[in-house]
Amino acid sequence: MLFQNGRVFTAAGRFEEVDVRVNGDRIAEIGERLPANGEETVDLAGKKLLPGFIDIHSHGCGGYDFCDGTREAFQGMADTYLRAGVTTVLGTSMTLPVGQLMEIFTAYRQFAENQTRGARMIGINMEGPFLSVAKKGAHIAEYIVPANLEDFRALNKASGGRIRQVDVAPEVPGNLDFIREASKICTVCVAHTAGGYEEAMAAYAAGAASNTHLYNAMSGFSHRAPGVVGAVFDSDTFAELICDGFHIHPAVIRATFKVLGEDRICLISDSLRAAGCPNGVYELGGQQVYVQDGKATLENGTIAGSVIDSRIAVQRAVKFGVPEEAALKAATINPARAIGIDHLTGSIAPGKWADLLIADDNYTLEAVYQGGVRC
């Protein structure tokens, strides 16, 4: 298959007028005016060719939640993501008893080993239970515990070695030791933390390489107490950003891209089962969530995830004034790098999966290709 005459968002993080050849499920060649070799050709005149979006922090969508722990839920999520152009996802767990997480991760492994359609549910983002009660957000306090390496290894084994990200509050006694060991297995994120600048920097020194939903559930930035946000600014770690317009003010989103640059931000949805569904009352981690006009909250008003997807995050980031190419990197190249799958996906480059999107200038999707096959 040969894609011709379009504007291609390349691995360089910019749009280029090049052609893209696909062979099987992989990108085979990129170049100017590639000759057709008798294969199917797709004319992209006036369109953009993008790599599939990658969401490394999503609890659910389409009426399903990762913690439902059923094949029906995993498949329903995968199908919903793919329709939105999200081709690769980390299913994200909530804070629950370890035994219950074991059941969920085991069910996920069985699904992942046999998945045949939908977005690639490529791994798990384990958000909880190794968090801070003081910054629990939408997590249930009674299930939050200090990080336990034995439990983590058992859960990773249950998932088939598919935990790709684990979230940790570094100020909790013993959690820095956990970070030192867990960072050898997957990406460790500073998350839901009541710690400050010093605790976050200690976590990075121990091996933490990213930060969960920057600004949310962490200490803020000021000139005398830089907090976790200041530690992110003063480090080279990745930072997740929820770009729904509710979690973070647009001015702060713009400023964050200016401070961190275009290589460290990962746009995430932090979506719950209500994503893609009408207003109503939904469930997240055992608590009721109220969705009204695009905003999801607990009964006490605490923001509880979002109802957007990666495509919408890019649209809104651009609307808020973020440069288009920076927003796209944050939804493709950067999250792939953050969880160590950039050798497989995240950009349009030879040898990577042919997960491709055809979109217009407003990011309305005209076609989604997964592994070279139009979906």
C-alpha cells in the first residue's frame, strides 16, 4: 500500500510532503515521489497522515472500565479507542485491594494474549495503591498502602509481564526503595503525592522517569516552595498532561509547553467509562462519578478523570494555543518514548507498525489503519 500526495507527520516531529509505503503490518519506506509497485495507492491530497495516537493513562471509555476485569470490557474499550484514532493504550487500574487487582490483571493477560481487533491494549498503567492518602483524588483511601515489591512482582507476573507504568508517592516511608527496584522493570511515575520538591527529586534520583497528570494531585509551584511541579521543571522527566480544559487552565497548558518543550509532555485522557457516552452517573474505582457537559466529578466536586480521548486532547491543545506539531508529538512520539515502546510505534518510520490516521485540518478522522489494515 502506498500513501501519496499528503502532509505526513514524520518521526522528526514535523509535517513533510513525502510518500509512505506499507508492507504487511509495517511501514516499509518513506520518501519523496515513491514509485508505485502495483500495490494499492491512497491519494492524500489535502489531507494529513498521522501516526496512531497513544494514550498511556486511560481508565476506560464507551461504558467500560479496565477494572471491570472482563473480556467484554477490554474489547469494548479497544473498539472505542480505535474509532477515535487511538491505536495503542495502557489500560489504567484504580486503587483496589491487591487480591482484586490480581484477578483483573490475570483477566487482562488472558485477553491480551488472544486480542485480534481494536486498539492495542499493550500494557497496564498501575495507578494505585502505592499513593498518598492526602492526595488521593478519586482513589479510595482505605485501599491505599505503602509500596510493596513482592505484591508488585506478583501482579506483574499475573499480567504476563505487562505492567509498563506504576505510580508511586515518593514521600511514603519505603517507597524510594521500591522505586529503585521497580524502575528496573517499568516506568515509575511520581503520582498522587503530598511530597515536595526534595521528595520528587529524590524519586527521580532513585529511577522515577515520569509524572502522573502534572498539576493534579501534587504540590504546586511557588517561588519559595517549588513543589513537585517545580521538580518537574527542574528535571528531564516526562510529564503527563490532561488537556480537557477542566483539569488545567489553557494558559497553564501553554506555559507548560513553553517550559518543558516539545519532547517531555505526554497528552493523556485519564478517561473513565463515560468517555464517548452521554451525561449521567457512572462508576470509577467503586465511587459514583457525575458527568455533566464534559466534566466528571465525585459527589464532593473533586474532578474524577475526563471524558475525552487523545484526538480531542490534540484538538483542544491546538485551540488553546499550543503549536500543532508539539501537540501531536505529545500524543504520539512522546508517550511511546515514556513507556519504552518507541521502537514499535509512536511515529511514522520504517520498521514500525503501520498504525496510521488520515485526517483533515480540523483532525476529523477520515480513515484509521491498524497494522496496515483499514478499520
